[in-house]
Amino acid sequence: MSDFDAHLLIVDDDERIRTLLQKFLMRNGFLVTAARDAAHARRILLGLDFDLIVLDVMMPGEDGLAFTRALRETNAVPILLLTAKGDTDNRIEGLEAGADDYLPKPFEPKELLLRINAILRRVPEVLEDATAPKVLSLGPIRYDLERGELWQGEDLVRLTATEMHLMKIFSASCNEAISRAKLVEELGRDRGQAQERAVDVQITRLRRKIESDPKQPRYLQTVRGAGYMLAPD
């Protein structure tokens, strides 16, 4: 069973797979809405908010990668990609597009369930405490530790669930290097070189949001031989 009644959006052009996923996830405690393609999903998203989107990559018309890139311009909803292409380059491409995780087909339904719950656990709860927030300064960027929010001036910087989790990990150990292997473990991923490379992609994406020059990072630094370190002002 899921930790809470999260609302999922399933987007897949294969009606059989779409129906099977919907029934399976509903049996495991989720609220589930299904869409047959990206255009259908866009119409649904106009009126509903979701806790996570399970998105097929290989769809006619606008494919899953293009849809993910478009969503990331305005929406931080967690995205889990499903695809028949399971090699490392395809996985990296999905993460670079803005996905939080990537599951190759065919897959065991139980693994899908585990990955969904792992992503949902990475989304920090928004606290209602009215006390003064603790904030890290990263140049013009502010990170609210209590709310898990990144701000630039009066503008909220949209973060994916994975980026939120990374900020939580780094802010808990400021000025301390964290290895790629440790980050993989903290993110709840399987160990391995491919997952460490995936972490590198997530770091690159996060730097674009907190660094004035992502190629020469001031705040999210690479520590040679040790990993990555958050060094706030």
C-alpha cells in the first residue's frame, strides 16, 4: 500500500498497458487517472494536480521526452519514465529532460510500485510552522530549509522531487563533501556506475538553478576524489 492516497497520472498510448497499470496501482492504494497521449494529458493537467506522472517515452506525436521537457518549463511534478530503451544513454537522456527516474520495459509491477513510492518519499512535506524560516544564502538564491524551497528574489525556483531531495541532503551537511555513491544511496537508487552517472546529470541540472555560471560552480562544488559539496555564503 502507498503511504498516502497520492494521485497519479498514467500516460501511455497502449490501452492494454494503460488499463493494467491503472488497475494495479489502484489496488495498491493510489488514485489514478489515465491519458492516451501527451495532448490528452495536457488537457487533464489543465484541471487537475498530480503527485506523480508515469509517462511512456515511445508515443506517437509528442513523445515522452518532449513532453517532459515542456512540463519542466512550468511544472515540478515528479515524473517516472517508462520505455523499451533501457541502455545508459537513454536513461541519461530521460534524466536530462527532467525526469526523476527511468524504468525500462519490461518491468515487474512490484518494481514500478517501489520506484513510485521511493520518488514520493523524496518530496519534502511543506511545513505549516509560522516561525522564522532557516535560510541558506547562495548568492542571489535563497534556500528555505524548513520548506525545502529555492527562491530567487520573490520568484520560487521550481525543483523536481529529486532536486528537492538533493538540496535536503546537501543542506544537512554544508561544507562537507558527499560521495556520488552516498548520494545514490540517499536517493534510494540501486548502486552502480550508471546510477552514479545519473547523479552527475541531476547535479548538472541543479547547478543551472543555483549557479550564475554552472560551468564554474561557486556553491555546488565538485571535490576531486570525494564527490560534491554545498558551500553557502
